[in-house]
Amino acid sequence: MMKGIKFKNIFFIMLGSAIFSFGFVHFNIQNELGEGGFSGITLILYFVFKLDPALMNLLLNIPMFFLGWRLLGQKVFVYTIIGTVSVSIFLKIFQIYEINIHIQDDLFLASLFAGVFVGVGLGIIFRYGGTTGGVDIIARLALKYLGWSMGKTMFMFDAAVILLSWLTFLDSRSMMYTLVAVFIGSRVIDFVQEGAYSGRGAFIISEFQNEIADRISSDMDRGVTVLRGFGHFTKVDREVLYCVVGRNEIVRLKNIITSIDPHAFVSVTDVHDVMGEGFTLDEQKRPID
């Protein structure tokens, strides 16, 4: 069962659980904001029936473990159990040793911090191979048996939970700020999962491709790949240059291209989670700290 399990991943999953739980207790619960997913259900049970969120998080996810363990695979299943149990433990700890951060007079600030803490926490958990169970398992089941996309299922579930929260304990103002928190959380999750090694990819079409490639290699110390292309309109075979640079290098790259060929066609795209020499490895193929 422990084959392939990394203690580094366990550590960061627990760290992410702590960050998530801190934000959940001190911004969602203290300021009576809702949340999507199973976390949102625990808030409904807490504010309506005064049931402990730490306990409810475990009880709600136990059936999901039995339903989804075959879909997740052994490694993800172990990480999911660790993530779910860690969240419940930290929820209880932060409820016992609670810090007073009631800022209901400024719900925008509360929703901002709620989204950031939940997003950073879940982003770290997801980045290191874990989940917190719940909707993720339901979405995988819906994909397998109903053919629904995971994104569609998770959106529908979150929307239903937020609507139910509005009907039970949220007023209209708090519900709108809950939507702000959920949106910010989703963006922060994406940002954390993309990682520190992100950059820009550039496709370059020019009659002076050799000169441009040489300058990129010599002046920027970046590799260039030559792709074979065919112009549909011109019916001419063309070579397309492709290179990946850091975000702070894109202006320098454009300057090199325009200095050689002001009429070059350049398409720049966002590149997420870049791995390899110059980003995560040095010239000797050793990891960059």
C-alpha cells in the first residue's frame, strides 16, 4: 500500500490541510460565509444544526472512500485519506485554539482572505497528489457512469451547495460574498498548481529563422526547436521556431525578433509548469533549488 508514497508529499498535503483549515475556521466560520463542495455542506450543518465541522468532514467522506477507492488508485487513495483526516484534525485544533478575526463589517476583506487561504491550501494538496475526497470522487464517478465532465459535475455540485446555503443560513449579502470567495479560491488553486516554473512559449515564422534562432541561443541562452510547417494560403513549406522563456524575458525575445525581422509573425502563449533545463534543471541536469 505504501509503494510510491513520498513523505515529502505527505508533509505538503498536511501543510495544505493546515492552511485550508485555518482559513475555513477564521474567515468562513467566523464571518458566516459559505463554501462550495463538502466543505459547504459542513458549514450548513454547523450553522443550522450546530454539528462539528471536523467530525462532519470525516463522516461525509467515509462513504466516498468506499465508493471511490478503485477509481483513485492506491497512491492517490492514501493521499486522499491523509488529506481528509488532516483537514478534520486541523479544523478541530483551530476551533479549540481559535484566533478572533471577526471582520463582518468588511465582508469583502473576509471573502478575499477566505478565498486565498482555501485556494492556497487546496492548491498545495492537489499539487502534491492529494485530494480532500468529497466532490472529486463524485465527479470521477459521474464521469465513469454518466459521461459527465468532472468540471461540469463539480460546478453543479458547488452551485447546489451554495444555493442551499443561501436558503438556510446565508443572507443575500453574505451569499454574494461567498461567490467572491469561491471565485478567488478557484483562481488561487490554479495559480498554486501551475507552480513557480511558468513562462511564455513563442511560435516564430520568419524568413530569417536561422539568424533569429542563433541570437536567441547566444544572447538569451535558451533552446530553440525547429518545427516543419506548411502555409495553407501560400502553399509553401515553412520552418516554425518554438522556444520557451521566462515571463520576464518575453520583451527581450520580442526585441531580438523585431531587430532581425520586423515583419516576423510571432504568437506568444502562456506556458504552465515548465520542466527541464533552464527552468527546473541546470546545465548538468541537476535540480535547481
